[in-house]
Amino acid sequence: MAQIEDLREMINQVDADLLKLTEDRFEIAREIGRYKKENKLPIEDLKREKEIIDNIIKSSKLDARFVEKLFKLLFEESKRIQGEI
């Protein structure tokens, strides 16, 4: 069994990966925001948000409530970012 220090280092790497992926996601959200602004589209698309959450819940082993909370938080920040464009 790995020592706790090794396990913590593994968690640190996963956290760094999560942060990088989240930054990438928000950069894409900025690009989508620019597109929506140029094409006079609304920032919020609740139907799309529901589809994303439903699909992720189906393919995830995580608790559905957690997945929904996590992605609603991501959507909230993405919409805030798009609103600044």
C-alpha cells in the first residue's frame, strides 16, 4: 500500500489536472460567449444544461446529486464569464 505522502501527491496532481481542465473549459466558454454576442443569442440555455447533466449522470459512477451540483456551479461561472463579454 502506498504511503500517505504518495497518496497525497497523487491527489495534488489530480487537483492540478482538474484546475487546468476547468481553466480550459472557461476559455471555451469565453469563445462561446463571443459567438453568442455576435449572433445575438441568449447566454442561458437551460435545455442544453439539462441535457449535459443528464448525459454525464448516465455515464458517471458518482452520486447524481453531486454531479448536478458540480455542473450547475460550472454553468453558473460560464454564464458569468459570457455575460462579461
